[in-house]
Amino acid sequence: MNNSQNVGRKKNRREFKRWFSIPVFLTIALVFSNSLSFAQNTNSPGALKKLSMEELMDQDVTIVTKTPEKLSQSPSAVQVITGEDIKRSGATSLPEALRLAPNLEVAQVNAQQWAISARGFNNTLANKLLVMIDGRSIYTPLDAGVFWDVQNVLLEDVDQIEVVSGPGGSLWGANAVNGVINIVTKSARDTQGLYVSGAGGSFLQDWGAVRYGGEITSNLFYRAYVQRFDHNGAELPGGTAATNSWDMTQGGFRSDYYPSDINTLTLQGDAYSGTEAGTTAATPVDGENVLGRWTRTLSEESDLSLQTYFDRTWRNVPGIFAEDLKTYDVDFQHRFPIGDRNNILWGAGYRLMQDEVKNGAVLAFLPPNFNMQLASAFVQDEIVLVPDRLKFTLGTKVEHNDFSGFEVEPSGRIAWTPDERQTVWAAISRAVRSPSRVDTDFFAPAAGPPFLLGGGTNFTSEKVIAYELGYRVRPTKKLSLSLAGFFNEYDDIRSVESSGGTFFIANGLHAQSWGLELSGEFQAADWWRLRGGYNYLNEKVWQKSGHVDINNAQGEGDDPQNQFSLQSIMDLPANFQFDATARYVDALPHPGVPGYFTFDLRLAWTCQRFEFSVVGQNLWDGQHAEFGAAATRQEIPRSIYGKVTCRF
């Protein structure tokens, strides 16, 4: 990249910025219980409706079968985080919001970086979790993971986040190995009027957002927004500030058109630009995306959709690498019945990823420029064995990628619903994590051979056979529980090996994991709702015969054995809200990060169109580590911020 290009990018960024410049809960409950007996009469019916257990369990989810179905009857370990849950948690970023899903592992590495996974294999390059925003994949082929630092969704516009733990390859394809996340934003019709909000504090230095929504005709709606934040860095173990502060400015739009009762057209897009501080120099990042989607409802049991998007991301890590990635994607799906007992869903897609890398002096991706193509097709048949009681779903996805060729990912799932309050399911699935550029094209030194580190030219896909058994029950109108048990067997897991003084990437590891996921929601009173869960994970990774991993099979995942989380949402008299979230995360075995407990508190007061809130985060101790090797480990500090919001 020449100097004129760098100058041009800096100018563009300047112009962009200018324009878009559990004991805790029980104690709390006892303190307030007497004074809250009349709280249900002082809150608006709309607010109480958002917290209704029946409303929550009857909401539709689409991520499990790609078709709408009630959460209470969904045959999978699925969690739904509503927009109200996010607001009441005080989360300021998408990764913080994902902490509300008890079936996820979420660890903050520093102010900018996160490690997020499901059912193990977590690290900063976690590559077994597929993440989408409104169906747009935010996967990067550089490392098969997600750059969480640039996923700055305006949380006010999030309708719900659907999280499935367990394979989803038969519908969603490669990298949906241990889980799938889809962040679903609200339609423009549901975000009318003016929204203005600002916040400032210690860790989150300042944040502001403006959004306006309107209608052009009675069936054409739009919204546009801009948000910006400046974030302070994390801390070193001694309390010294680490050099990883960052700022980001992002703007976007969405329009929804309903030309008839059976057709919907959506067009949306975002653009962002920011700077991330580093130990030697800052890392600039920017990107844009635009997505269009057409859906047509043919009948209650039949519909079709066509979606296409363009996504561009760019970052420059000084002295290491710079990457410019452009993604073009088109996807079609069609659902229709055959007779009374078969519901067919099929689809096809194509993706082109143009990756351009400027190599540094030490590390290199060779070739530096690579056009990658991904073609896919899937079919699924939902077979009704006993109407309204027993169904069997069988499906598979077939993909072709430039690294490992054809991949087949079948699955079978059976669900028994003895009554409207209970669902029992069992599933067997095969999924793959296809190779990425860091597996096959990563070399050092950058100057050329002889290489000390050579890419795995024979690297093939990582594979998993997964077994799952689950039970979801609503014993009363106020209580919902879900329990899922799983056993996963992995093969061809990535290893780093050596031969003749050269290190290379191979498929030298095998792994097994099993665990339990328990979650629940409880409407303790009209004014008080609790939600949370507990996870247990037993994970074993070992070297295959004939392979010697230099990390002794300890580099592919750093996972807690036990996790616990609880969120409390309270509506108090006089338009006050008091909310709390707590979590416990067990110690990480490699490289030995201690376990920790912490909690967040939020107090808010609404006065007509204004809302004032104060949020304290990580309040249990002054600071704690969540991830990272001891030599470079950073710690997340206790923090507080205030926020003012106005809606017209």
C-alpha cells in the first residue's frame, strides 16, 4: 500500500468522523420487597408486557430450523436475548450483551479484544462459532473467526439475539461447529421518531448516538443513525494503564417496504471508522456493508427469500500486516409442504471473498492476494410423525471451498412435544471448520525461504460428530427451564508441529468434550424477573498417533469447567428500575487464568420522554483478568458510567 493510499484513507476517516462526529439479588429483594407490593400499578402496561413469561416463551426464533417456531417448542439448546434484556443489563457493546446468553463463553482480553465461543475451544482466534448480523456473516477467512472490535451494532436497534449452542452446519454451513449466533435488528417500522442518547464514565470514556426514523408512505419506512465512542484502555496487573484505548464512529440506515401483504423488501447498511491504540503505534480500522433482502409469503406453510450483501473491512496493524477484505454474497431459500406430513426447506448460496494482505517484515500471508469462493446448497425435510406431538427433521448442507473442496454436513433431529409445556429432543450432527488463511498461507520470515514457520499446505477441515439430548419445560406460567446434555468427538484439530527445524500447521489433534447446559427464566412477581443459567464442560484434547504438537495439545481452547450467570430485572415504584447481573467463571487451565466472580448494577429513572441511568460494571473487585498468557495478561477494571436518553 503506497503513501498516497494511506493519506487518502486518513483523509476519509477524518471526513467520516466529522460527519458522524446471587446473594446479591436475594439481599436486594428482601430490602425492597415490602415497598414493591404495589409496583405493578405504577408501571406502564407496555413495560410489563415486555416482561411477561408467556410472551417471552411464545416469541418466534428462526435460527434453529430457518423457519419461525416458538421458543418454548424449539428442539435445540437455543437462548434468546431480547432488546429489553440488553437495555436492562447496562451492556455497552455487542460482546457485553452476549454475556447474557448462559450457553456462551465470553472473555474480555483487553479494552478492544474478546474471546467468544460455545462448548469449548475458546481463544482470541476462536473459529468454531458462526456469527451473523441480520443474516450477514461477519466471519473473516483470515483466521475463520470474528473481529469483535468492529462489530458495533447500535444496541437500541437490536430486536433479539438468537444463540444456538451445538452444530448448525446442515443449515448454516462451515464454522457452525459449536454454535450459531444471529443478531436480529428491529424493522424500520418499529423505530419511528427521534432517539438521542449520551453516556460517559471511567472505562467507557464517552458515547453518543442519534437515530431518526420516519415513513415516506404508509408502507415505506426508514431510519438512519450515527454513534461514536471513546474507550479507555484496560489495566496491567499492577494497576498501570495498558495502551489499548480506542475510538469508533459508525453510521447506518435501514428501510423496509411492504408493497403488499405477502412481500417485504429490506435495504440496510453501515459504515464505520476508528483507531485502536497499541504498544508501538495505533491501528486504524474502517469498513462498510450493504444488504438487501426480499421475502415473499406464499401461504402459512410456504415462503421464499432472496438475500444479497456486500461487506468490506480494512485494518492496518503497523509492522505486522494490513488487510482489505471484500465479500460478495447471495443466498436463496424456499420452504414448501409436500402433503400433510413433509415440510421441505431448501436453498443455495454463493460467496466471493477478495482478500488483499500487505505483509509486514516478520510475518506473511502467501500469496498476499487471494480470491476465495464458497458455493453451497442445502435441503431439510421436517417429517410430522404424530401431528402436534412428534416430528423428525433430516437435512444436510453441501459446500465447496478453495481449501478442502467438497464438505458434507448432515444432521438428524427428533422432537417430542407431549403437551404445549414440554419438549424433548435428541440430535446427531456432523459439522466442519473449513481451513482459513492462517492455517494454510501463514509464513515466517516474510522475506522468503527458508521459512521458520510454514503454512499447512495439506491442512484439511476440522470435524466434529455431535450428540445432544435436551428437555425444555414450563412447569408453571411463571417458570421456564431448559436442560441440554451433549457429547462431541472432534478429529483433525489444528496442531503446530516441527520437522527439520521448520514449524508447520497440521491436523494432529483429536478431542472429546461433554457437558450440561441449564438455563431458566422466572417471573418472581409482576415487577421482578430473573433469568440465568449454569454450564459444565469437560474437555480433553490429545495428540494423534504420529503427531507431536509443540503446545502439547494445550493451544486449541482455554475453557472454564463451570460457569454461572444470573440477571435480575426489577420495576420499582415512581418509574424507577433496578437491575443487576452477576456471573462466576471458573479458572482457565491454560495458561492458568484464575476464576472470578463479579456483578453489574443499573439504576434508572424515567421522566416522560427522558431516561436517566447509572451503571456500575465489574463491581466485586478493583480489577480482574479474564483471558491471556501471564506475560501479556491485562485486567478489566471496576467502572461506572452515567447515561441520558431522550425519545420523541
